[in-house]
Amino acid sequence: MDISRVSALCRLAPASAIALALGGVALPTAAQEVLWGEAVAVGNGQARVAITEAAPGVPASVAVVMTADALEGLPGEELGQEGREYVLPMPADGTHTGYDHVGLNWHPIGHIPDGIYTVAHFDVHFYLIDETERQAISFLGPDREQRLAPPDPALVPEGYVIPPDTAVERMGLHGLDPESHEFQGQPFTRTFLYGYESGRLIFLEPMITLDYLQTRQDLTLPVKTPAAYGSPGYFPSSYRVGFEPEAGEYWIELRDLRPFEGAAPRPLQGAT
């Protein structure tokens, strides 16, 4: 039996009871399914996408799972601030989540803003658009102003800001939370961003430092959510960064997923 799958299923059972007690969407129990995407080589190990189902066809969480040795043998400072991207496909037989693929970006020296994110870290982009469309994103052409167009405020969590100098080729604009710890004089460890282009919400992005991952802490934090998402899918109200010692895996996970039909939430199938 695949011990990583058993570990992945069992780890969520206590949170399920908590979610139900709080009136939220139930998280999966040990009887529920984990669907795996194709593994991609990262460092000396590999990374892949995992969808944990709350019920057949109903995702409870979407995660990037990295083997412990994926943090070893990574490219170094020669990459500069551009870093290295690893494109992770969704499970081929997976349930619909609204996410098309994941861009796992390794930044050995970090990136702007200097003094905030200039430490070794991973950016984990859960994209809502396909890779062909994403690769065509550019802020250097004649349609620059259109691509920089601000989104409807309903697509932006309360308190988030979208600085124009966060526009990145083949990626988008980045929505930041000025109240997050890294902007309050504390060292950056992990944070949660949203991404935009041409007024659309196109990705959700946990960011985690290498040092934080290597502490092997296990922490689930709330996510500030917008009023709408602009496209149908399952969107998180929390995210987890953790390590599962039995399987030797790091999990970066969107959790407590709620289904949205673009603008408004709808009841989860089978939820009570």
C-alpha cells in the first residue's frame, strides 16, 4: 500500500471534525480519495499535484506535494531573480477544481521587493487559465494598458493592494496584503497572494521560504478571500504548509475549498 496516500488521507480527519463543528465544509476522512498528477523532477526529488476529494467529484483540497529531497540539489544563485519554473499538471483523471496547472517557481535569491522577498523561497501559482494563454501574457506590447487594467473590487480581498510594479511576464500582476507579517518589520516566512491580468483573477499563490519548509513545521492559516472569483471553481478559505514524516513529503495545500459559480458561492454537493 502507498504509505504517502495513507498519510495524506489520515492527516485531514481531525480537521474535518473541526470544520463541521464550526459549520464549515467537511474536510476528507480516511475513506476518501487522493488523485495524483504526474510527477516532475525538482532538485534531487520530485513534485506533483494532489487533489483530495471530500466525495466523488468534490475536491476538499488541492496541493503541491514535494518529496524531501526536492529541497536538495536545487539550482543556485546563477538563476538570478528570475528563478526556475516547474510546471506541474493537474491529475489527468481528476475532479474539476477550476485550476488548470500549477507553476512551482524556485527563487534561490528571491525577488522584488528588495529586503522583503529577497530570500530563497518557492512561489506556488495555482493557475485558473491554461498554460498557452499564460505564456502569452506580456506587459511590454501595445496592449500593455489593457493587461494592466485593475480588476473589479469584488475580485480583490479586503485590504489587498495590486502595485503596478508587480507585473511579471508570463504570469500577471500580484495582489499583496500590506498587513502580512513581512510588511510589518518581521522576516518573510510564508504569505498568500492573488494574481491578475486584464482585470481577471488568474492565480492564487502561496509563497514559502526554503528555511521555513526546512523547519518542518505544520501550520494551517486562514486566507483572506474576495467576494467573487470571476470563474467557476473551488477556492480556499485556508492554506496549509506542512511536512508528513511517514511519507517524507512537504505539502503546500489550498484547504477548506468552497465552490463558486464565478460570482457567487453555491452549496457544496453533499454538504450538510
